Amino acid sequence: MAEAQAQQRGGNAEEVSAGKTAADGVRFEVDGEIATITLDRPEKRNAQTFATWSELARIGENLPEQVRVVVVKGEGPSFSAGIDLRMFTPEGVPGQGSFSAAAKSDGATFEQRIRQAQAGFLWLRRPEIVSIAAVQGHAIGAGFQLALACDLRIVADDVSFCMKEPALGLVPDLTGTKPLVELVGLAKAIDICLTARTVRADEALRIGLAEIAVAGGDLDQAVQNKIAELLATNRDAAAATKRLLQGAQGRTLEEQSVAEGIEQAARLKALFG
């Protein structure tokens, strides 16, 4: 079974047993309660394709139960420069097609393709995990949205966030618009998206796009420090608290108070029942 799974994911049985796989330019490693996803196409500045999104979705579907923290990072000087530009050409990416070909299909088929891509981003919000984007260099378009899909963003001082899609005649469709508005507010989100301007580290920290900004050489250590802080809390209490925080904006104060009571009763029962 392990060997078959490894072959499907582009690795071998030994890699799977060690908690490591690699497929479609994405590396995945598990070390106890910590999983690390690395976009591994540095020669393309970790540009994303349909295969990238499919692999991200597969990782989410098969995430080991013991994982509490998921780190998403990019190999090389860039986090992700966005969508592989070959996807906008008639030829597309070999074996994957192109946007132009996909757009010629019926609307329902194309929308389904988008939902499949979004699945690679949505699972990063699960309450039982905390996801951290470790972002250096370019985080453009799809790269920006992958960072936004994570709960926390720790950035290097050379980071460049940019929502490029409107400048290309497109809209952001990889689940990034809602978290962007929630993080920075509607007016600032409009400014960032409709100008397609670059947001640097100092502004990202100031407006809430980033929790921590450090020198590039300190990025890995800053991520490790945050992981240690997160793992120091009770796992079940952390998941329950994240559920409360995620639901807070959609509830009235009274509804949120009720939700808090329900979660707390469950925690007390688990601890002392």
C-alpha cells in the first residue's frame, strides 16, 4: 500500500514511511506534529499550475491526524511568483492544458475546475491545524492568495505581495479575497487589488497582512519560534478556540456568547467528566 501511494505521489515507499513525498513541484514532509509544504520550482520562482493545486488538495485530503502545524514555504528566493504564464498561452503547460482551452468548455465545467483548484487552499483553514506561510521574495497573484489561505504570515524583509489578477483582466479566484478584506478592511483591499501595486514588508506588518517581519536569514528561526509557541498550548483547546474565532464575524455578540458556552462545556467535560 505504501509503495503504491508513493508512486501515485511521485515518491517511493521509503520516502512515505519517513514522512516525505515529492510530486508536481511540491515537497511534503511530516515531522511529528509539524508538516511542511514546500513549493519546489525555484527555476520558475515557484509558479503554480493545475498540478500544483491538485497536489496541494491531495496533501490536505491525506494530512496525518497528528499534525497540528502546517508550514507553507517556497524553495529559493521567491515564495511564489503566481501562475505559470504558460497557462495563458494556447499551448499551455504540457499535460495540463491552458486557461484558454479551459475557458472554451461550458461554464459549469470551468467553474468545477476552479473549485478543484480552490480545494488546495481551503483546507489550510481547518480548525484542528494552524497554518503558517513563511514568505520571502515574490508572493504574486496565486502566491499572494496561498499566503492569505494560511492563518499566519511570517515574512522576510524582501517580501513583495501583489494581487496581479485585475491587471491581467482576471479576478482573484483562489480564495484570497475574503481573508484580504478581513485582514486589512474593504478600502485597503480595493486599493491593493485594483491598483495591483506591491505591498512591502513594512506595510504588510503595519496593515495586518503579516504577523512578524524579519531579515531573510532569520525567517526559518522565526517560524520555528512561532511553532514552539503554538505547540505549547493544549491541542483540543486550540482547535475549539480557532473555531470560535473563525465564527465570530458571522455571529452577533449573543450568538458568540452561546457558542463560547457550548465549546467550554465540551472542554470541561473532556477534562473532568
